[in-house]
Amino acid sequence: MALGGAITAYKWNFGDGTAVINGPLATTAHTFTAAGAYHVNLTVTDYKSDTAVFKQRIIIGTADFTDTVFTSD
């Protein structure tokens, strides 16, 4: 579905078995506890309850790269 207005909700799934984060904010932070490849999904919902899903595969290497900030921009 195409989004048609203001975003009212964001749902972040980091693909590592941790709890999904739901809320009104477009930016969140997440710490991966192990190196590996992860499929991060962001589902956004607009004021008409239309949704869109954005997907990104990321690769986490050493502990130096485990703190990652995500934004919906």
C-alpha cells in the first residue's frame, strides 16, 4: 500500500530474536549482541492505517560495530 499522509507509528524488528519496538518515533537505537547477518524491518503506519515495510540486510562484525542507530529517513 502507498502511504498517504503523516506517519503515526513505527515498528522496528531487528531480526535477532529481541522484542519488536513499537512507537511514535522514527529513530531508535539497538545493540546487537553477536556478529552476523541480520534482516532489519521497519513497518510504518500512516494516519489512514496504511502500512509500508522497509527491509535492510545488515552485517555486524566485531564488537566495535554492534551499536547501530537506525532512522526512517
